[in-house]
Amino acid sequence: EVWCFSILFFFSFFLSPTETEEFGPVFIHEPDDVIFSLNSDEKKVMLHCEARGNPPPTYSWYVNGTEVDSKTDYRYSFIDGDLIIENASETIDYGRYQCQAENSYGTILSRDALLQFAYLGAFSTRARGEVSVREGQGVVLMCTPPPHSPEIIYSWVFNEFPSFVAEDSRRFISQVTGNLYISKVQPSDVGSYICLVKNSVTNLRVLSPPTPLTLKTDGVMGEYEPKIEVHFPTSVLAAKGVTVRLECFALGNPVPTITWRKINGNIPKKARLRKSQAVLEIPNIQLEDSGTYECKAENPRGGTAFKGHLQVYTLPQWVRMINDTQMDSGEKLQWECKAIGRPRPNYRWLRNGLPLNDHVEIVNGELTIHKVQQADSGMYQCVAENKYGAVYSNAELKILASPPLFVTNPVRVIATLGKDVSLECKPRASPKPRITWRRADRKLQPNKRITLLRNNTLKIVNSSRADEGNYVCRAENQLGSAEMTAILWVKEAMRVVLSPSRVEVTVGESVVLSCKATHDTSLDVAFQWFFNQKPIDFQQDGSHFEYIQTQVSTVDLMIRSILLKHAGKYGCRAQTSADTVLTEAELLVRGPPGPPGVVIVEEITDTTATLSWTRGLDNHSPISTYNLQARSPFSLGWQTVKTDPDPVTGDMESAMAVELNPWVEYEFRVVASNAIGTGDPSTPSRKVRTKEAVPAIAPSNVSGGNGRRHELVISWEPVSEEFQNGEGFGYIVAFRANGTRGWKEKMVTSADATMYKYRDETFPPLTPFEVKVGVYNNKGDGPFSKVVIIHSAEGEPREAPSDVKAYSISSSEIRVSWKPPNPGPGRPRAYEVSYWKESEQEESGKKQQTVKNETSMVLTGLEGNNIYLITVKGFNNIGQGPDSAPITAKTRKSPPAQPPNNLMWIQEGNNISLSWDPVKAKENESDVIGYMVLLKQEGRGHIQVTRTINPSTMLSLPEGGTYTIDVRALSEGGEGAFSSQVRVVTSSAKSNQCSVHCPPRSLIWTALLLVLVPSASW
């Protein structure tokens, strides 16, 4: 129990992670370039800097090499490592800033961060002079932008905002100068031009005063050769990875054409021409894009060119950086840093933020200190820089100086009897200590069994019980000494038995492997199971594997629902603090065969294919039979094919697939079976096509009929491509009139054809024919279908309908009737009625068709008091027959537009006496022949209709409720307009008493004139 406590104390004290390790500053975030808008509401700039270190670092800042002093300038303040600048000003605060982080282990400087200010001034308000040129002359309108930072975007407004100048081959706006270039002025260019500039950071826009452009009246400018007015510099510098835009535009008459080329090379494929080829844009510029570029301006009068050199530069990039290093005093330090860039970078070294020069050797990027001292400790920085930028690589150099210290003491080691054991001695110390070993106060001397290795490890060969005891390692340097005790125990070797060592099972069964370890009872044992040398994941494979702990020193592995993939080597590893033993058992799984090997098509005919394959795994059960399968574009997946021999036994590796279709592309595969089941199929063979053969299947469903007069129409279902048996497939259509002897044969060369039409004006309609359809291909003729009887077409109608009559039934309707043509071939299946007004052409008329062969129709939607011409013709599936002779019919006059007015009514109980003013028709309206009264109870759909020839009527209300009454005039032309609506309310109780609208019964009834109100007001 005391021993167990000491072990627990040892682990809890010495293995707890240290959190007090001290180190120099390391940047987490270095300051970035900042563009600050002077138009910002918050006049505050923040530069971010953050570093870690132990002790935590402190910060200071430098601008253009001078330290920022927040005590003397109230505008500066610090929040952690961040620098805050209040009321930032371009004249005072523009420049390059560096953050310095420092603690007791050293100082490091950040990369430079450039602080710029974004602003856009206003154009001068002074009026701009008029620019006057001849038509056809070129002109440049100057923008002269206001003060700004950084870059601005130029555009031009024509006459008034937002009418912008559109750039094309004649007009160009330079994003370098801001000027507007017009190569050839036209009259449409006359007007007022305003330069608009936009700050790319603040998005602020300002407009220049207008520049008037006018045309001179002293003539038109003649043609002249191009003159390049705007072009890229003779030397262009660009950073790798940016997009480069080269401008080139010329004045000239006619308008010049711009072309580009790269001298001694090709323009990069990624390059694009913009603005009618005036701009060459090269995205993601690379070193290989450097070179001399030429733009050329040409017109019929001549040409001119400009050349400039594009040079790509790159900022320094690290290839090799320095790393934190710990060294003993007096050792040699060699650090090398290496960077690439164009131009080639130069190197300088800093220690704690200051240049290195004393007792060090610096050659390019290599720093050498031959004998480091404690004073050389600190933070080092290698700086690689060219004129376009600099990069920093930081590292801490620690010079160690400490007496020996053993973190773990004592150390307990358990060895296995008869095996080698190693006792390590690894103290912390600087400089390196001198090591000695002793046992029982006697210094250990090397012999045949005991060896002191170079790393100060004591190795004992073939350990025995006599080797047990305490071993002391002593470490000593000029700063002190320390000792560590290693306690050695030697235990009996562990034995592990795994049973059964070899077992055979069938797919789907289960098995248990038992692993038993015999070991020193004072040691704990741990087990781990392996499958094919990989640890078993019982969570992931829990459906098949189960770990069972039966005793302290025995574990079982349950393998259930075994699959073929579970066959292999199973290992049980037992481990104690003294020993590790691994033993294995083999599991054989019987199952369906594996897939056969590659299937080869040895020979192919029109209906057979000879196949060969190699045997697959039998999975410990002999293969009994093979099944051959085929797939074609016409089959539903893989289908079993007949074979020769049949069956194909398990000892065979070749067979013939028979009864295949000729001229069909097949794939083949083979499936093996044994007593356990059927295995997975082989991979498919290459696609092969069977040989051609004469067609063997005739078309089906031969039929026909219909068609135009004197036509024999023959149709059939086409033969599937699967049964065409070869190229050049077509049909032979044979027919003869019923009762004749000779067959007429016609070739149809399309394999997709489904119809043939034969025309002969000598045979009458509905003549019976004997018909058969055969097949053929390049190999010969195939069979014919059975003979069927098909009649020739009866044709389209040949006679027009007779006895056509038409009469008006209202102002918008005419009823038309007719008699069908005489019976015979060409019977109509329906009729078409054409009608048009007498004042119009027949082509502008309308048509209506009957649904079937009805012999009457009502034409609707007609105009009143108009004469219409009407014809009728029959039609069927073949075509249309002749029109009947036109007849005329006149629609009636329109009904009166005036509704009945001054409705008067008297109500007594459920009876209503209703009267109104008579309606008088106008001259162009139909005479009134009566009136129609509509009575409807609200909430119900039924309407009671009363007709009368007089302007009055009696109504009886069947039950209590609310009723509405409408009146409209009737005429030969149809129904007139509705009167205003009357609403009447009655009680459901029958009573002889008058309503409020009736006088007493003893009095003579008097008419009550009601003021009618629209129903929505009731």
C-alpha cells in the first residue's frame, strides 16, 4: 500500500503539465496598411498590434523611425498593443508605422504599416473655355482633376447628369489622365461636357465645370493619319499577382483601329482587350508576362505605333526562416534565412530591435556566433528587403545555464526475466553534465552484461532476479550536481494462449475466440484485439464484434453474423508494465464463390459467343456451376443466356452462349455458385457485336385505310432494332387488288418507317386489296407477314351540302340548317360554316365547325341589322369538300336600349300590382312585343319569370321574405335593358290587413308612387 501511494504521488507531482514556461514576444497580429477617409464622421485611426509572451509583452510604436510619445501629444493613446490617433491629419500623421513588443526576454519589431489618407477636393469653379474644332477633326477634353488620394475613377457627363459618354472605337476616357479623347468629331458630339471623378475609397463624387464643344463653320476636316494621344509609359512596373491595364488610343480620320502584340513573344492567353481594344488588360500578372508590348493605330491614311516595357516585381517571400533555439554556453550558433524576390532581396539582422554588428559574422542571410554567451540571449530578427517591401523572420535564442535537475525521481522500472532492460538518465542541465552510475555505493563498471550507452543509458542484458535493486545516476556540471534513483524489479515472462488457433465457419455463423494470459499476479494486465494487424473498433464494428471480459486474465472476442470479409488473422495482445505478448489465430470463412476473373470473348458468330474466364476464389467450398449472363441495349439489365454445354460445371473455364440475336452489341459476365450460394459476378467483358444474318421476324399489325382519294395507305409496327439482324434493313411492301394474281412490291429503305402510300387514279374508292409486308437487310430477304385485306381511301367529300337555309333569331344570332350530300365515298365527318358581312370580303369572314355531322348551327356574336353571306361545306380526315352556294340572312334590329321607367307598385299582403311606362323603340331598334318581369327571393337561386304584352302585371309572393323585381322589354331583336330594381319585404304570416303602402280595404285603391333607390342602398 505504501508503494502504491508513492507511485500515485509521483505521477500527480511530476506529470502535471507546466504552465509557467517563460518565452520572448511572438506576434499574433502585426499592423496592416490603412487608408483613412478624411470625410469620416469619426476622426480616429486605429492600428492593431497583438503579441503573446511570458511575461506579457509591453508595446511601443514608431512612425518614420521616431518613437510615438503619447505623453507629449494628447492625440496618441494606447489600448493594449493598439495605437489610437485622434483628429488624424495627413500633414502630420502620414507615414510608415512599426509596432515594438518587449518583455524581459527580448524585443521584436513588426513589419511596416503605411498610413494613408483618402480625400477628394473640389474642382476649380472658374468657367472653362469653349473648345471649337472642325467636323472630322480629333479633340482632347482635359479633366484636370482636383487634389485627391488615393486613385480616382473618371467618367464624363454629356449635357446633363446622368447622361454619360459611352466609350467606343471613336471615344475613349483615360483612367490615367482622366481626359476624354474623341478621335473624329461628329455633329452629334456638339454639346457640354462635364468630368466626373469618384474616390475609390470614399465613393465621394465631384463634377467639373462644363466644357462646351462646338463645330467650326469654315469647313470639314479631311482624312489624316493616326496620332497616338494616350499611351502607357515606356517602362511599366507592376507587382506580381495584380491586374495590369495598358492604355493606347489615337486620333485620326477615318477612326483608327488599335492592335496589340508582344515583341519576341505571345500576348498571354489570359489577357483581355477592353474598350474597343484601347485597353490591354492582363490579370494576375506573372514574371513570364514581362516583356515589350506594342500598340499600333492604323487607318487607310497610315499607321503609327508605340512600344513600352512591362517589368514585374515581387515582394520578398521566405524560403527558409529561423526558429527558436536553445544552446549551451560556448556552443556555435549558425542561423540562415533565405528569401526570393525581384529584385533580389538584401538581408539585415536585428537583436532586440537593434542592428547586429559586434562579435558576430554575417554573410548575406547567414548569421554565425562562434561561442555564444549569456549576453547573446534575446529576440533575433532576419529582415529580407528590396525596394518594394520587407519581410521579418523572428526567433528567440536562449543560452542555458542551470545545474542538473531530474524531473522524475525516483523512477521505477519493471523488467521481464531473461530479457534486456534499459535504465535512462536524462537530467536537465546546461552545460552538459558528466554522468556516473552506481549500485549499493559502488560505481558500476561495464562488463559483458552491463553497458553504458552514449546517451548515458544503462543497459542490462539477459536480466535476472539478481539484478533487482536500486541504481543511482549522478549528473554533475560546474553549476551543481543531482542524483536520480532507478528501482528495478524483474518479473516472470507472461504467456498468452489464444484458442482455437484455427477455425472454419460458414457465412452467417458466429464464433468465439478466447484469449488467456498467465503472468505475475502483482501486475495488472490489459488486452487489445486486432484484425489483420489493425486494432478492432468495437464501436464502429459493434454489429459483428463484441469484447467480453470473462476473468481478470481472460477475454473473449465474439464474432457474429460472419461475412466473407471477416476471414483473416485475429490477434490478441496482452500487456503489463513489464511485458507485451501478441498471439494470433486464423479464421477461415466458407461462403459463396468470389467473382470469376476477366471474361474474354474468344469467338463470335451471328447467334453464339465463345467465352473464357479464370477461376475466382471458392471461399473454402468447391464451385459447382457457372452461370453466363449477357446485357444488350435492348435487355432489361443482365439476363441469363442459354449455354453449350448446359450446365457449365465448376471445373470448366470456357463455354458457349447460344441463341443470341444477330447484329446486336453484347456484354458478358460469369457468376459462380457453390453449396453455400451464388457469388458476385465477374467484371463485364468488352462489348462485342454478333455477326449479321438474314432477318427472321416479319412486321406485325399490318393495317391501313383512310388517305386521300385514289390512295392505298398501308401501315405496320416496325421491327425493333434488336431483330433487324444487320445493316441495310428495310421493308418490302407487297399488294394486289382482290381477285388479281400478280403482286406489286415496293421497297421502303427506312428501318423506322411505319407507313407506305400507293396512289393510282384508276381504281375506285374503297377498293379491297390483299397486302403483306416483308423485311430485308444486306444479307438477304426475310419473311413476309400474313396477308390482310385493306381498302383504298374513300377520299374527301365531293359534293356540297344541299338545301342550305338561314334565318335570324335575334339581333346577334342566325340559325343555319342544311341537308348532307348524297350517300357515297367521301362522307363528311363534320361541317364548316363560313360567314361574313355583305360589306366585307369573304377572306375576312369567320368560320365555325360542328362537333360531329350535325346539320344545323346557330351563329352567335353577330352585329344587329346587318346582311350576312353564309356557305357550308363538309370535311373528313382526308380533306375538305366544296362550298355550297352563298345564301344571305339579315340579323334583326337591336333591342331597345331604353329600360322600363317609372315603376309603380301597390302591395296588399303578399300580392303586388306593378306598372311602368311603356318602352318606345327608336327607328334603328326592334319594336317592343312585350315585357318580361323577373321576381327573385334573396338567398335563393330560383327566379320566377312572368311575360306580358301590357306595361303592367300582378305578382303573388309565395312566402314571406325579401324579393327583388326587374323588368325588361322584349323585341324581335332580343331582350332590352333592365329597369331599376325594386326591393319588397313581406311578412310570413297571412293577414288581410294592408301594409304601410296600402289604404284600408273599404277605400278605393289608390296608386302609390314609389321613389326607386338602387338595391345596395336598402
